[in-house]
Amino acid sequence: MAGGDNHMKTTKYIFVTGGVVSSLGKGLTAASLGTLLENRGLKVCLQKFDPYLNVDPGTMNPYQHGEVYVLDDGAETDLDLGHYERFTGTKLTRKNNLTSGQVYARVLDKERRGDYLGKTVQVIPHVTDEIKARMVELADLAKPDVLITEIGGTTGDIEGLPFLEAIREFALEVGYNNAIFIHVTYVPFIRAAGELKTKPTQQSVAKLREIGITPHILVCRTEKPLGKELREKISLFCNVPFEGVIEEKDVDHSIYEVPLMLQRERMDDLVCRFLRLETPPANMGHWQDIIRKLVAPQHRVRIGVVGKYIGLPDAYKSVYEAITHGGIANDCGIEFERIEAENIQKEGAEKLLANLGGILVPGGFGDRGVEGKILAARYARERGVPYLGLCLGMQVATIEFARHVLGLEGAHSTEFDKQSPHPVIALLEEQREVTQLGGTMRLGSQEVQLKTDSRGARLYGAFTVNERHRHRYEFNNRYRAQFEAAGFIFSGTSPDGELVELIELRDHPFFMACQYHPEFQSKPDKPHPLFRGFIAAAHQYAHQREIGLT
Ligand code: GLN
């Protein structure tokens, strides 16, 4: 099937699978390899296959799945796509994340339409063909030199089997030297024995070989160095060349160290050798500079993040990353203070928010912790603490301002109080008094117009920008004049002026909040302007008040 087309000959395919346990950082490994290949001058594209049956992670609880990462085209995707965009220059679309749910939906759709002409519809070949078709489609669309495909889940999972079968077939079809398999595995250190153990890796590779896949490279996640002997053992027992045994130790400081670690292991050299790609070595000078700022920053600041999924760092993945990037831009290390919003309701803002350089309230849905977030916005406004609100973080800042500056008692968002006498945040349909409530999500990249002479325009250095959205509720325009008169500046709106996108406070060192999600477009080598400005303000604030770090 795959042999004839032109792109099939020019695009090289790398498949990344994972073994032994989940959470090994397969996505990071794939993204880091992407960085190295891109810096060798290759055009790289990355995609993720997720074996679960949900059509997309949009409806999944963040506790189950971590953050939902939103793309320009509005696709709600796996957070690994965030790594791909942060580590490489690839622009991703909904085509770059395929779930079993999507595959089966397509197959069943075709079956109902009669496309299979009366045949029995089966996992092999119908489901596997659908998976293979996605790779061809993407290669056609993006025309990359290298397409890296990460298979979610762990080898041995029943639901992952069709994907593994599909990549096995695909590799055969594109032929030797055009596709390789990289298996990310775990080499645990057993404390009682004082040793690293290779057996789980051997078994996981055996499982792959059982279904016809022999990895070319093994990326061994480990907390201790592997050593020559262990590498030899893994090489011999797993049928992988010695130099294909790559050590990926836990990083000391930052995930951004991973590409440099893999480069030291010569992983990209080997990949290029296997795939017959002739390129100069990767120039990672700019990346080393980023790491220097992360490892030994000139300054430090403590930033409080007030959310409702604080126990799970993955739930706000892109937010933490973007704050870190803001730190890189200011040569400023970040100490995170993760604050459960509900605890502010219980223990008070003073107790939990004193000694912070800046306060950030990220996005969210549902009313748990909302009053705590409102208290956080109030504290930041009244005390002059730098504040950055993202999506719900803008909405709570609006509610707070309405209640305590404008004196609009009971002001709220209709998401949390349908009967509010002052619905300062509401669905558009409610604002227009339409009875049929749709409440569909506003998703993806849209244009934002910035006001001349606003802090927003100064930070961006532009008057028109594009930002990604994921929300239903909007600022209620009925209240605009009242807010404006009190010093609440609407510094960004949709091009028609109807939708409020960015706000800032007049009499405050740095109080900014946006309806969109700037965190999805920040990169370590291209920190987002709002985060850059926020960390600069936070550092200055902490410095003036001599807020020390622990
Ligand atoms: N729940 C709010 C809305 O739907 C905010 C969404 C968000 O923060 N992503 O408008």
C-alpha cells in the first residue's frame, strides 16, 4: 500500500513506544529527539497516537489525564503535543493526535455507509489501515523529512495492539532505512540489592519482538548511570546494537536538559545513520544558553499558582512551563508555590499569599475553589502584587473588581450563579437574551486587537496578535462603561470590539488577565510576552520588598 507515493520515499519514520511503566516521559523523549533533528537542519513533524477510546481528551478530568492542550485549529489534545510545540518549530493540527475513539468512529462510519462492500469489518486490516492512513495523510500534508510518531500507553496493553500492528506493517511497507523503532524503557534501581535491574526491559522488548517489532534504539530511563557492563547486557539480551542503548537519566534541573543529554549519548547521530540522513551535527548553542539560565539564574522569584488541581502538576503543565519561560527571559529562576484555591477560603489570603513575588490564577471549570481564586485576585489588587489571570483567572478578577470596587453585590459568572443580580461574566446568548442556550466552547486561535498605549500592546510590541481559546463564558458588555470609569482597562478585544480578550488595571504595578490561553504558545526560546512581563514585574516587586526565598 505505502510503497508508491512520492512522500513515502522522502519522509523517514520514527516510532516511539514505551515499556515497563507509564509516565516515563516518552513524549519528552520524542520531542527532544525532534529538537536535535531540527537543529541538524531537518524538517520534523511529530504526532501522538492514543489508544484510549475517548475521541479526544477534551472531556476528560484533568486528574485522569493532565491538562488538555489546545492547538491553533481548536483541537483539544494530549499534553504531549505541548512538548512537541515547545521543543520544536512544528505547527500542529488536529491531524497530529489520533485516538482509538477517532479510528473506530471512522471505521464504523464507513461500515454504515457500506464502504466495505459487505466484507466482515475487522481490527486487522480495517482498523490498522485507518491508522496507517493517518501517517500517510500527515506525511502528505506536512511533508517533513522525519515524522516522529509516539504511541501512547505501555507495551503489553491490549488496547495498544492495533497501533503496534499498524506501525509494524507500515515500517515493512516503507522499507529498510526508512523507518526505525525507538523503545523507551525503565531500568529500575533496586535499593535492597543496590543494583540496576534490566529484566523488565528485557521482557518488554521480548513482548515487542513477539509482535514483530525489533527496536533499533532503547532509551533507558534510569536514576543511576548504566555503566558499560549493563549496556552490554541490555544490548545482547535485547538484540539492540551497543550504541543503541541510550541512557536517559532523571534530569537534575529541568526537562529542557533532555535534548542535550540525548545528544551526549549520540542518539541523533545514530538515528541519522539508521535512516541514512546526511546532516551536520546539531548546533545546540542557544539551547545551552537556556539551560544555563535554568541551572544558574542571576535572580530568583517565588510565584504562587492558585488552582483547583494543585496536587497534580500535569493539570497545569503549560502554565508552569510558560512561567519558567518567563523566568528564562528575565534570567530569573522560579520557585513555585502551588496553592489549593479552597485553602484560601479556609485559611485566608494573608496566610497563604504573603511572601510571593507574583500570583497567577490559571483556567478552570466548575465552582470548586472559585471563591478562593476571587480572594487571591482581591489580595493581588489591593496589595499591589503582580497578577496574571488566565481565562477563569480573568473572570475571577472581573468578579472581584465588580464586587469590591464597583460595589455590585452578588456579582458573579452565570457559570457559578445563574441568579446573580450582576452577571458580569455570562454566556453570549444570555447577554443577548436569547432563550436557546447553546454554550458551545470557543476553541482555538483567534485574532486579538490591542489598544494603543496599553501595557498589553507594549509587552507584545504589536497591535494585532493571535491567541488560543478554550472557554464558554465572556465578559458581559453591559458593564463595560462602569468598569472602564473605575480604571479597569480593556486593552484587548476581538477585532469587532465585541469580546473582551485582555484587561489590565490602571493603578497597579502589574495586574493583567486574559480570556485566552497564552501559555499554549510560550516556548523556552520564545517566552510569551505576558509571562515575560509578569516575571519581570514579580521580580521587581519581590526585590523592592526584599521578599527572600527559602
Ligand atoms: N469556565 C470558564 C469558561 O468556560 C473558563 C474556562 C477556562 O478557564 N478555560 O468560560
